[in-house]
Amino acid sequence: MTDLQHRIILHAYVTEKSMDEMERQNKLEFVVDGRADRAQIRRAVEAIYQCKVVKVTTKTVRSGKIATVKFSKEYSAEDIGSRAGVF
């Protein structure tokens, strides 16, 4: 099951806007498999990073599918981002 979750979350998506959202709104952005739905993305992020996800939104761009994940207040997006390879 873990291998499947790692195939859903491909890598962190880092832009100036995503860094601002990480600091101000406790959110991270990930490039995800285009076939994954929001529930699958939520379960994969919670399993991989051992955290609680409040909300997942997705958008499809030319390069693929991007998921914006908002974490609950007891988890820091900066800490999770450092584990995801943002820094």
C-alpha cells in the first residue's frame, strides 16, 4: 500500500506563491498523479507524512495535476515541507 501512496504523491511543487501559502496559511503544494482524486491524495499525504489534512484542492495545469493541501493547526507545513524536500 505504501508503494501506491508514493505513486500518488510525485513531489513537492515549489513556487514563490506556494512558499507564501506555506508560511501564512499552513499549506503545501504537491505534483500528483493525474488520475488521483482528493480522497486518495488526502490518505496518501496523511500516511506518508503522519499528519492530519484539513482540506485538499486540486488544479490541472499543462505540466500535470497540482494538489494544495491544508494541514491542521497542530502540524506545521514548514516541518512537513522539510521532510518533503522543499528546503
